[in-house]
Amino acid sequence: MKRTMIGGMSRVLCASALAATLASAARADEPFDLDGLIAAAKKEKPITVYDSTGKIVEMAKNFARKYDLSAEGSKVKASAQLEMIIREARANNIQGDVSIVSDAPAAVAQLIPQGFAESWLPPDLASKIPAEYQDPLTVVTSANVWAYNTQIFDKCPVTNIWELTEPKWKGKVAMQDPLGKASYVDWFNQMAKHGDDKVAQAYREQYGKDLKTGAESATAAWVKALAANAPLLTDADAAAADAVGAPGQSEPFMGLISSAKFRDNADQGMKLGLCKDLKPWVGWLYPGVGLITKGTDSPNAAKLFIHYIMTEEGIAPQAIDGKMSTNKDVGLPADEPSGIGKVLDQLLPYAMTTSLDDWDARETWQDFWRVNYQK
């Protein structure tokens, strides 16, 4: 989705959103009656929930069964969610009542400040959710990780992300196209803002000398080198995962994929392995923001759904895919197939505090990638 607001306007609107959020935080201190919320929800119309994962269908069914309500989950890509929420609001024809948006910068820059949607923090769970994930409410953080083919390699064939820019891996790295997947350019910006020193250190560790670059940052130098090394760009994680983990290959790719794709090892006989101990990170996290659309006919049912998915029971269908609840009391299942639970300290976390900076920098990073990419 192309950005439609200049950075200055985004910041003005977000300032107004902050005032509204502070009011919401104040309400979070009020007594909370879950039984009362359930009773109120039962008087309302059925709800529809948007999310970019198909697991939302199962989650909505589980929710409806638990509370004897009607709810439908709909898998919708993040960019399409944004368009649908805005279009439905302008037409005064709300179809989606809850949205789990994996595009946090757009939520912060557009949906909330322009009044298309709002965040609601379950008061009884507030103490369990870190402050940085409360405003707006981040439901889950999902991981994209570096993977390799376990049928070919006994262990990850690279130990440092700078190796992926070398001739040996030219044309042999698979990942989603940053021009079509906004979270990838947000990742570039998050690296530059919060981990640039580690990217530079990884270069020193790999080559025994300091990075000399005309780029603005070590991150920019790495992104430029990766783009110039002709990575295979896909339009979905499934294609990248196939390039990496399909059995029977002689020269498989390295790849950057969602932790959810590791379930294909059991389901489809894939040979995906997590690149543990890769420097400086084995992967990165991005948030899923839970929003309630303004004008919904079922505000209590929408709140109840938000409350439900912040519990272990509610998020379980996504947790098995390595998606981590921001509720500190909820962990990953022991049988989660990717194994990221053991390397959480090796993932670049997403800083919600700079999500608006990610929004402002998107076009710059996209242009940078476009200029440097070589097929």
C-alpha cells in the first residue's frame, strides 16, 4: 500500500492519537467485569475478524464455541486489511469488526489517528503485557528467520549475515520481495536504528577489519550488498521455503522465512532447519497489532475477542507456529517446530517506539533496494 501522508502530518495525527490512548489507559484502571462483557457481547451481532494468517479461521471458531457467539475469521493480507478498513469506514458499511494488523507502522500512522480503528487494552491483563506493547495493543510478535536445508547440511552453512553477500551465495538466497512486503523494509529501518553497531561488529568478526563504506550506515551497506548479490525474490513465504527446504535438492538456497513454515517439515516432508547462532541475529520480529474498527455494531463482542486472543487458549493456534503472545504468562508450546523458543535472545526485537519512523522511511528504503538490486 503506497503511503498517502507526509511524515509531518503523520506525526501530528499520532500526537492526537496519543491523547486518545492516554484516555484509554486511564479507563484501563477502572474495574473490569468479564462476565458483564460476555453478557453484553451475547446481545450483539456476529463479528468478523481479519488477520493475515489462516489460523484466524480456527481462532474465531474456538472463540464462538467458548462463548456461544457467532464469529468468523477471514484471512486477509495486511495491505488489503488497511484498504478494507478505510473503505468500509468511509462508506459507513463496517464488515470487519476486529483486525490483527501485521503492519504496525500503518496502524500507528493511519488507522488510529484518522479514527478508522482503535486499540483496547484488556484491563485485567494489563499487568501481564509489557508497556511497549500496550499502546497500541500488540497481540503477537512473529519471527522471520534464516533457514537452511537439513538434508544437505549438517548445520547452517553460514555463521554471519555478511557471508550472504559473498559470491558463493550469489543468486542462492531466497526471500520475499521488499518492494512487495513492507515489513521487510521496516526491518531494514529497525536494524539501522537499533542494531547498526551489531551489523558493523559482525563485519569486523567476519573479515577482521572495520567496515569502510560510503553508505549512511552499516545496515545500508549490508542491504546494498545483499541486493547486489541477486537474491531470489518471491511473493510469499511458501515459495522461499520451497527453495530452501524442498527435499531432493543438490544446491539448495539459504532463505529468510516465517517461523510458521517449519510446520511443513511434518506436513509436507520439507527439510527446513533454523540457522542457530547466526551473527548478529538468527532473524527478526514484527508485531501484530489488535484493533477494533470504529463504528462496529458489536463493540463488546470485539473487546471480548481481543481479550480471548490475549490468553493462552486464544492464541494457541498461532503459538504452535512460533508466534509469541505479548502476555508474559503465555509461552510457546514445547513442540513448536522451528525451535525459536530457544533462541529468542538472538532475534532482533521490533521497537514499537520507532514504528512511525519506519513508516516515514519506507519509500527511502524501497528506493534504495530498487536501485541496488541485481537479478
